Amino acid sequence: DVRDELHDEL
Amino acid sequence: MNIFRLTGDLAHLIAIIILLHKIWKSRSCAGISGKSQVLFALVYTTRYLDLVTSYVSIYNTFMKFVFLATSYATIYLIYVKFKATYDHNHDTFRIEFLILPSLALALLINHYFNFLEVLWTFSIYLESVAILPQLFMVSKTGEAESITSHYLFALGSYRALYILNWIYRYATEGHYDLIAIVAGVVQTVLYCDFFYLYITKVLKGKKLQLPA
């Protein structure tokens, strides 16, 4: 999933 | 996960603990901008909607829960439990001037145009300016309690440490997110004046007092 890769920070 | 991000997250967590502890111990939220806290709750709510759609790690999930829960707890303390001590006469920043431009910008500049992604982008933009009502309040009253200064220093350090994390990640993984980086730099720059006063005054045992 692209979104997971993009937003893995807080 | 690298040392910069971990210390950034810890600085963020420490800031929240300092704030909650200060309000709880003193039974007062004097000097704290309820409006900044409302903006932070809005930031976490719109950013962490992905709690239900994507899983990164137990660490991420746990921290998201903590940030959400503590932001609402802070609002409860300010607007309900210790409402009588809330200094609303000095908390007059118009937050719609931050929310609406952040939303407009998120609709225009984002990675993907879909609901969750636009809200994530909105949260990043809004976070970068969410401290302004608090800084405005400090400038209006001309001073801040030391404990409020420690809170602001920890909160400001968090994004500054994230910038180091992003530099490290770019160097080691080639990973970068321009939206987060630009907003994070803006966010950190907004604290610079405060950082200067904190280092030159508060750390030397003086009260943070602005020149008249």
C-alpha cells in the first residue's frame, strides 16, 4: 500500500 | 526508526506530559492557550484516521492513541474541569485564519487527492501553525511561567528533531516527503524566537519575559 510507505511517521 | 525520530517522539511525549502535569498539579490552566490545544486535537484527529485503515507498527499505533487521548484530555481540563482558570481574555487568536488556509492548501497541494490523504495533508499544514495562538498569548501577556516555557521548548524540539530524522532518512533510505519537510521547517522556524529567549533567559533561571 503506497499510503503506508508515505506515512509511517507520527 | 532512528535515534532522531525516537528522541523527537519522546520530546513530543514529554511536552504533553509536562503540560498535563502542570495543569493537574496547579489545578489551573492559566497561561495556556485552549485554542492551540483545540488545534492540536484537530491535527491528531485528522492525521490518525488511518488508525483504522493502515497498520505500521505497535509503536505507531500506541503513540497515535496516546496523542489522541491526551489531546482530548487536555481540552477537557481546560474547557471543563478547570474552566474557571482558563485565561480566555488573552486567548484571542482567530483560529479560522489558520484552519481555513490549511484546508485550502491541503486541497491544492497534496500527494493524492482522496479523503484520507487530504485530511492527512491538512493535519500537517495545520500542525505547523497550531502553536501560534499559544505564542500570541505569551506575547500578549509579555511573559510565560517557566513550566510553560519547558513545555514549549519540548514541543518545538520535537519537529526540529524530525528534521534531523528526515535528513538521516534521505541519506540512508532515499526516503523523503516534501510536504512534511516544508511544513516541519516552517513549524520549527516559528519557534526560533522562543528558542532564543528560552536559552538566554529560562535556562539561566530567569522568567521568560518579553521586552516591553
